[in-house]
Amino acid sequence: MDEYTADAFVNRDEPVPTLTFTSTGSPSPDPESKRSKLKESLSHSKLKEKIQDGAASRSETGFSLQDRLLTKLLQQVIPTESIEEVLDLPPDKRSSKYIGRPGFSIPLMTNNFRRFNSRIGIVFVFQTRLIRLLTWRDPTHTLSLLAVCTFICLDPYLLAVLPLAAALLFVMVPAYLVRHPAPSPTVHHSAYSLNGPPLAPPRTIKPAAEMSKDFFRNMRDLQNSMDDFSTLHDGVLKIITPPTNFSNEALSSTIFLFLFVSTCLLFIASHLLPWRLFSLLLCWAAIALGHPSLQQSLLNNHASHIRPHEQSAKSWLDAWIARDIILDEPPESREVESFELQRRKGGSRGEWESWLFSPNPYDPLSPQRIAGQRPKGTRFFEDVCAPKGWEWGDKKWVLDLGSREWVEERMVQGVEIEVEGERWVTDLVESEASAARKGKKDGPGWEEGNGTEQVPFGQWRRRRWIRMVKRKGVSSSSSDNGNSSK
């Protein structure tokens, strides 16, 4: 194994540190759940197609013998008949057949990881040097950074100079010194002269050789960086999510109120604030907090002065929220309707029989009636359910006495309305309805009655029942259970 790769950016210093929190980390996932998630995320046809794409292009990417054997093995294991073909599902538009990028392939993934790991060293070098700079390992370097930040905070226009100066100092000057190295210490010289032709070849950045120590150093730092990201992600969500996801509506409403007021104030008075002074103090504080002595002093002062008052401050905030944030408004309520339909049996003078309860009045000009379809609904009143997300606000249904109003709202024609009694709205026979329309061209298209006239009626009649519903509340415990089950 090679000790290192020449002309490669690799972090040969101490390993990239990993972050830890006081609380225990997330438990390791159950192997059964991981296996089930993998089965759900990868279908047989997509995986087989992507493996075939990878096998077809292996001559171009230069896969090793073991990669080709693994590809052949997976092609034999995966069945040819896919779930999409069995269930007659539409093709997946993310497949490599429809887009230019190659699909998922284990050999291709392995090859890309090796190439990526050979070239990621420059990121870890920068990360390590930045950590050394911010933790005051070399105080002169940290003070120099503090001076640069001070100039930029006081004169933000210098920020445009920063990338140009960095290119000169960290790219051009080191590249020139490589072509014109300093003379050997054994050679007597009076001064270091930069004149004359180049004395060394230019430096070219090369990836770390595989199976070298630099390659495994990159893998080590990549492993630690992935752990840092996962730990930081979980820690940030643990702090931010509870007060902002309205699991505690009073606390989340308070935060929303503070953010809204702050946004309005900054929108009006942001030009009056000394932003340069704020950025300077923030920069100094951020860099000073990296000093080990100051960190220990802050921890001691927090334990002795701040922590004893945390409970009292929390109690005051809870009391203020309970006093000023009012969330006990009644839930939203609305009115729902159901139409009781009856059908005549035995001709135009026959008796009426209960048919069903429908959400539509099934009037003569309704789309269902014109299409010759039967009315839809439930046979019994007890089977009528509240809409999804709502619950009943009353104990029983109430007959709508304003039959004329809902007929006018729906512009129902060819019916007779009972303004008294049981409030039935009955269909007229076609001849009577045509005569009513001819005799009353400007009329509403319906007639009033009290149910006692001997008028030839149609086959259907209906009346409207109403009932109040209210929004169904969802507790935080049930929402958590619902999220965990997804």
C-alpha cells in the first residue's frame, strides 16, 4: 500500500471530527424495516432495466471483472416479469429509457464512489484548515482572519476583492513558487531571486490512487462527515420542529406573532439600523466563541447564572401565553342537506312509498334524470354519514320549511311546492308542466300548492332535511401516530 499520492489534495492531518449531542442518538433501524423499505423503493423491472443499461456500457466505463460478475448475477436473480406488467401500470418516466442520465446500477455506483472518493480530499483539507483557524490553534492566523472580517464588515464593498485576493494568494502565487523553487540550503546565495527560466515542472492536481493511504484517509473523513451531517440534521430538527409544527398551538402561535411583528418592524425601519456594527459584533462573537478558554468560561457562567433562571423565564413565558394567546374558538360549523325521495307506485293516483335519501334532489332537469340513471343514496336515514373530516353538531335532522327557497336557488322547474304541511316538492306530469311553462312564460316554472288539490303529479317527490356539522379536531397524539404509520 502506498504511503501517499503525489500532487493530490488529501487531508493528512488529524481526522475530521464528528459531532455529538448530550442526548442519545437515533436508534438503529430495524433490519426488517430496512428490508421492507428497500423492496418498496425498487421494483424488479426498473432495477433489471438499469442493470442492463449498466452492463451495456461497461466497456466504456471500464468495470472490473468482479463488477461484471455481480451484474450478471443480479440479471439472473431478478425475474423478467415485472410488477408493472402484471398490474398494467404506466411506464415509469424516470427510467433511463426516457431520460439521458444512466439509471441506478451497482457497478456504476461503485465506480462513481471510487472516483468521487479520490477527488474529495480538497474539501476535507479546507474543512480541517478552517477548523484549525476557528479553534485558535495558531492565534496569529485567527487574528489575521479577524482583521479581514473587520475590514469587510466596516466596508462591505471589499467583499468583491476577497475572491480575487484569494485567487492571487492561494492559487497563482503557490503555482509560481512551484515553477521557481527556492535554492537548496547547501548552495551559497545572497538573496532569493525569482528571475530566470522555470526550474521545475508545473504542478498538476491528481486524484488519490486507489488502495493508497490517501484514498483511505478520504474514506475516513467522508465517513465522519456523513455522521456529522446526520447528527446535525437530527439535532436541528429536534430543536426547531416542536415549537414550529403547531403541536403546541399556543407556543407556535406566539412564535408566529413575534416573527410577524418583527417582519413588519424591519420592513419599516431596517434602513435605520446600524447593520455594519451588528455584523462586526456578530463576526467577533462567532470567532471569539471558538477560543477554548472563552468556551469554558461561558459554560461555567451558564451553569451558575443562567440555568437557575431558565425555569422562571419559562414559567413567565407560559403564563403570558396562557393569558394573551386565546385558542378556544369554536370549531367551524356548516349546514349539510339530504333529500328524502319518494316514488309513486300504481299509476298517477297511486300511493307514495319511501325510496331513499340522496344528496341530490333528483329533479326533472337533473343530469341523472336526463341520462336515465337511478338516484343514488342510502335506504335509511341512520346510514347518512357526515362528510369526511366533519362530525355531527346536532342530535337529529330538521325538516327544511323553506321549500320555496331551495327550489329557487336550484332553479328547479316542472314541480309543485307545498308551502304548508310536509313541504313536499312534487314532479308534475309532462303535459301539466308544458302548460304551466306556456301560460307563464315569465314565471319561475313551478307552482305552489298545499297538497290537497287533485293535480296529476309525476312519479317522484322530495323534501329537504338539514343538519349542522362541525370540523373534527385532531389531537397531537393521533397525528403523531398517523405520521409514524406512513
